[in-house]
Amino acid sequence: MIRFQRPQLPPTEAIDGYLELSRGERWFSNGGPCWRLLRDRLGERVGAYCVPVANGTLGLMAALAAVLDDPGSGPKRSALMPSFTFLATAQAAVWAGLEPRLGDIAADHWHLDPELLEQTLGASEEIGAVLAVSAFGTPPPSETRQRWERACRQAGVPLIVDSAAGFGAIAADAVPIGAQGDVEVVSFHATKPFAIGEGGAVFTRDAALRDRLELAVNFGFRADRTVALTLGLNAKMSELHAATALAVLDQFDAILARRRDAAAAIRAGAGAEVQWQAEAERSTWQFLPVALPSPERRQRLAANVEGEIETRVYYDPLHDLTPGYPILGAGLERTDDLHRHILCLPMANDLSPAETGAIAAALAAA
């Protein structure tokens, strides 16, 4: 069986080399030496301020706490997001007191439809935040991202980009994941390409937002222990996780190269019948999402590889998981269509040539 994912952590000695910094200062959470070094190295890589956090979901919650506490934002009641996303996107909005409003995706790149976003923001004053998504760790096409940012800027609505699996990806115009929108959130969960077990990071290019993010992840406390944010929480990354992240970062470019080489080999042998996400070559390849020509072909592929190649279906749309949220525009036809056709296949740092060949052959035969 080729497992769907085979997470890898760095060698213990690589982690321990960084953890010695924490032992030396006897400082194991609340912004210790590993956390500070990770913050600086991640921020330098992306070209934005960085706040490492305990996990990606807490990062989304902290991002919302920071942008919604802006005194100029006014009372808003909804969060616009694609239905084609993981449940945590909606759960973070609900935690912040916003009702998710669900939009459709574009058929080729599988991200939030920018035209729908423009129309909705132009007609509604209830949107408190937009939570766009870099689906499967793939940056949206540059024009799509620019339209998202322009529409939100003109409407005065903060744009948070949930790029959970995307750290390390770079768009066609050289903008890296972490530099999109007003705030961008990534995950370092064990199932992500940047795998540390649990963890994540929040990025912003705005110094004032960075300051509010740092308040949000520490209960909303100021240095004098008075409360600055009403939506504060405990989202701090521990020194052990920061040390692990530093060890991953040392080898991350090689990890990405191996994943992209494996994905390219599979795509080359998969034939022309399957649809790949537009600009997927820029992805971090958490796994291999493909759209089959028909639901029947998807079912046949899954049956053909049962017991040999483990598969999954992502994402179950939010309107199926949590029915009742308002649906925007003409509906969710493209989301539903993709969900009927999509199948996700394995990826790992160490896929062998035999494994990539088997996955490509299964796709070609589907």
C-alpha cells in the first residue's frame, strides 16, 4: 500500500541543536529564543512580519481578532469565504462572531471567484472580513489575487488568506505565500509539507497589524497586563515546536524540490484525461488533487487502486458539512461539480520512482 501521506520530522539531533538555545536560557514558551529566531527567519524568507503560532486554526482566529479589533472597522456581521475549503476556515469566523457567507470557486484554479467577490463587496455593507483560500497550497493566479486585494481595499474590508498547506509556494509574479492579502495564515501540522507536528505562522506586511497579532496570541494582554483585545486567546508556539520548525526550515528547500519532482514525474505519465489545478506546479504538493473526467471515472480509479494506493476526497464543501450558511450569487455549481470529480492521491518527501510510476499508471488507466 502506498500510504496517502508519510509525514517526516527532522532527526532528533537537529531539533535538539536548536532546543539547546531554550535550555541555555531556561525559556520554553512565551516568545523564547527558538520562537524569536523562527519568527525572524520566516519573516525574512517571506518579506513580511511573522508571528509563529500553536496551529493554523489558532492563527486564523488570531488574524480575525487582530483585524476585527481595528477601531475603524465598524460593526460587521459576516465573513465571505469559499465553500470549497476545510472546516477550520468557517469555525474561526464563527468563533469571532461572524456568520460565514459562502461563495463559488473558479473552474480552473479552484480558488474563490474574484468576480463574485467584487459583486458581493460592492452590494453589501455587512461583510466584516474576507477569508480567501490558497486551495491545496497553490497560490491563486496573480490576477486573481490582485482582484481580491483591490476589491477588499476599495470596500474597506480586511482580506485574510488561509494558505494552510502553502508555505514555500510562490506565485507566478514572484509573490510568496505569506505576502498575500492583509494577513496570511499557514499551517505546520504533521500532514503539511512543512511538518512539525502542530504549529503554524501568521504573516502581515503591516506593522500595526503585527502588533495586534502578537497581542491576540497572548490573551490580548499588553506588557502591563491590561487587556488590549477583546478576542485574545492563547495561541503561542512552544519552544519545542519552534526548534522543530527551525530544523525543518534548514532542509525545506530540498523537501520542496523532492515533492515537486515527484509531482512532475506523475503528471508526465498520467495522460491527458485528468485535470490538474491551474498553476499547480507552484504548489507545495501536500498531496496530489486531480479532477477526473466524470464521477464514474473517479469511482473507477478509486476502485482500481483499492488496497494498493490510498486515496482521499478533499474538500467536503462547507455547505454540505454545515448546511444553513447563506450562499452568495448564483450558487455553488462549480464547487459541487469539482467535488463530484476530484480525487486526491499520495505524496511524501520520499516517494520512490516505483511509487510515482504506479500512481501515474493508475491515473493513465482511469
